[in-house]
Amino acid sequence: MLDQPPAVPPDSSPSLLARVLAFSAIIVAGVCGGLIGFAVMDLSCDDGCTTTAGLVGLGTAVGAAIGTGIVAVLTLRAAVEWRAQQPGITADPVAGQGRPGRRHRR
């Protein structure tokens, strides 16, 4: 009993590509939100209020990044949970060989 190594839990982190894509989406959403907020405020203000437009742009950038971050985290968690529930390789009764991710209908 004492000589057995401890059981290693399965890896539950998303892939590196998924994390990089989520981070990139957050950055792009923040930049786009900031540009849109700045442009809307700059166009709606008649007498060159760049400070106010900049602050509104900063606020919308933060808001867009936070919103996209929430969606990205939920998506990554769902993808990891979905991947953890995928079946292993099951035998194909017709071809007689294993096929990954196939379920048999009964």
C-alpha cells in the first residue's frame, strides 16, 4: 500500500492554443471597445472635448474587455468539461477497428 505512487488527476486546463486565442480575443475586444467609445464621444461632442472622449474610450475598453473575458472563461470551462466527458476509442463493429470519439447506437 505504501509503495504505490499517488493517483494523478487528469489535466483539466484548456489547451495552450485555446488560452492564447481567448487572451487575443480579450485584447481585440478591449481595443475595439475603446475605439468605438472614443469615436462616439468625439462625434457627439461639438467643442473638442478630447479628455472626456478619452475617458469614455477607456471606460468602454475596460467594459468590452471584461465582458469578453467573462465569455472567454465560460467558454474555456465548458470546453474542458466537454472534453473530459468524451468517450475513449470504441470499436467499430463494421470495420472491426477502433475509431476515436464514436458512440454506438443501440
